[in-house]
Amino acid sequence: MTTYTGKNKTLLHFETQGDGYETNLTDTQKEKLLDIVNKYKFIDGNYSGTMIQGVGHAYTDSGILSDGWAVEDVEIFGEYLRDKVKSTVGKKNKYGIVDETSVFYETDVIDSIGDRLIEMHTDGKRKARWDTLYIEEVNAMIGRDDLDSALGYAWFLEAHMEFLQGRETMEGKVWQ
């Protein structure tokens, strides 16, 4: 793990708390990542308190990419897509249980058309889901090899920022 030695007060405070995410990111990478976090911070998350924290959870813990979706995006999907795959509604699965398939979470529909649906709904003002935009920006800055590490670091960094601003979330309680 590399410790931040730069001059940014937020990063210095974050890393001196001792509960930070271990990473080998350089000072320059951490500063650039902070800029990206500041751009996307506090977007309400559909799974975690925020989209950034959901993305961090998805990439470093659960592996469930929908954990990183923003509430706003899920609400947009709900305007255009039904909740369940029609052919499964009220029908029993192979185990004899009525287990309706979620269009959002159990199919590839969102991965296939989600970004285009967002672009259409916003009249081109936003080209993709919030998590897609965020991940692409971090990836462009860091490269694929360290993406998981950077997203995990950002997860804890944003939670720290929430704590400093007095925002109450599950992740922010770690800093108390």
C-alpha cells in the first residue's frame, strides 16, 4: 500500500484515519480519482447509499454490477420497461416455485439497451447510466489493471467525504 504524501487535505485526512482502502495508486492517481469522485459524488444509489459506493461494492465485493446503479437510472428504466419478464409472471419455475424473473436484475436488457434508453430519455443530455459514465472515466484515468483497486478506494473515499459533510449513510458510519 502506498500512503498519500501530497498536499490535498481531503486525501491526507482520509488516509490518516486508518480505515481507508488499501491500494497502490500513486499520489497523482489519487488526486485525479478525487476529482472524478467530486464530479459524481452523492448520486443516490439503488443498492448502496450512493452510486459510487454501489460501484465499489460491485467491483470489489459482490460482483453484482446492478449494485452500482443510480436510483435516477432505475426510475427511468421503470418508465419504459415492465418489472417482470411477462412469460414468467405467475408461473412456477423448475422447482415448482412462482419465481418471476426481474427484467432489471436477472436479464441482460439493461446491459444491452440501458445506456441508449438513458440517452433517449434525457434527449441526449446524458449518454449513459451514471455508473457507466463514472466507471469509464475512472478506467480512462487508471487503466483496466487497477480499476477494481481505484473503484474500491473511491468507495471508501466518498464515504469519508459523506462523514465530513455530516451525511448519514451506512458506509459513512464506518468513519464514526
